[in-house]
Amino acid sequence: AADVGDDLVEVLFTEAQIQTRIAEMAAEISRDYEGKDLVLVGVLRGAVMVMADLSRALDKHVEMDWMAVSSYGSGTKSSGVVRILKDLDADISGRHVLIVDEIIDTGLTLSWLTSNLGSRGPASVEIATLLRKPEALQMPVKAKYVGWDIPNEFVVGYGLDYRETYRNLRDIGTLSPSVYS
Ligand SMILES: O=P(O)(O)OC[C@H]1O[C@H](OP(=O)(O)OP(=O)(O)O)[C@H](O)[C@@H]1O
Ligand SMILES: Oc1ncnc2cn[nH]c12
Ligand SMILES: [Mg+2]
């Protein structure tokens, strides 16, 4: 609804641009995993939109699973240790795993998750993320599929929230400062 979008001071990516980029990523992923048993692991909650669109743009059958990990408030010094709030249901040993998320910021979530899933005997673990903030990275994270690298600004929409709001915005953009006050 227009009123929800009015809080965006700058649209970085429109719904159409996002869908085009997702299709490009899906084509690459479909090629790379042709003939392979692939499990998509979505990171709740932000990855819901990417998972819905990316999975349906793939030219192959996939299994989908979800994890929820403890998010640390920006106010706390994150030790890099992350708690599992909801673990996988799938057994990923011997299988190809693609972690799906909407953004890599400090890299702490996906750095920890990659090693945690890697310890379960998968055939491979890779990352697909729509956004990445290279300037904010605090841990090395190898992401095989990245939609866009963006500046170190707070963005919302398409799964990205500010205090649990704005996830359902169809575009991705930056919030007007008035929202923070
Ligand atoms: O690279 P990082 O600094 O770890 O930040 C990126 C993570 O933070 C956000 O999730 P959050 O933990 O806020 O939970 P949410 O997905 O439910 O919003 C986002 O969805 C990523 O998963
Ligand atoms: O820019 C951003 N917007 C919303 N959530 C997060 C998490 N990390 N970075 C973010
Ligand atoms: Mg998240």
C-alpha cells in the first residue's frame, strides 16, 4: 500500500529489478547444481521472500528447510557465537546445501552458519544472498551467489525489517530519518 512505501526515502531496488536479478541468480544456480541433490536452507525470518522467489525461479527440484538463529542486537558486542532457535529438520549429510539469505552485513550469522552446517557432513555448503555490505564485513564469508553489493546503509523491504516492520515492502530502500525519531 502506498502509505507503507511512503516511509522509504530512497528506493534502491524496485520489485521488478529484484525479480530480474533473482532470475539471473536462479539460472546460474540451476546450471551449477544440475543433476545434484540440492537442499535450500533459508535463514528465518529475513530470507522468506528470497526463498519464495528464488526457489520458484530454479529449473530443478529442490528440498527447502529453515533455520532460526539468535540475532544479536546491534547494541551488543557480538562474540560471533550464534544460538540455534530452530534447527533443520533435514539430514544434510552427503547432500549439497545452499544457504539462502537476504543480506550479509557483518557476516557473523552466515560465517557461523556455514561452519555449523559444514560440520554435519554435507557434500558442499554454499551461500546465496540478495544483498551484501562489503564495508560492514567483520568476518570473512564466501558467498557464491550475490545479488548486489550495497553501501553500508540500513535498508528495509523484501524481508528486511526495522523493528519487525517493512518486511512486506515490495521494493528495497532506505528509511526516512523521521521513522527513527
Ligand atoms: O551479516 P550479519 O551482521 O550477521 O547480519 C545479517 C543477518 O541479520 C539479519 O537477520 P536477523 O538476525 O536480524 O533476523 P531476521 O532475519 O529475523 O531479521 C539478516 O536477515 C541476516 O540474516
Ligand atoms: O540493512 C539492514 N536492514 C535490515 N536488517 C539488517 C540486518 N543487517 N543489516 C540490515
Ligand atoms: Mg536474517
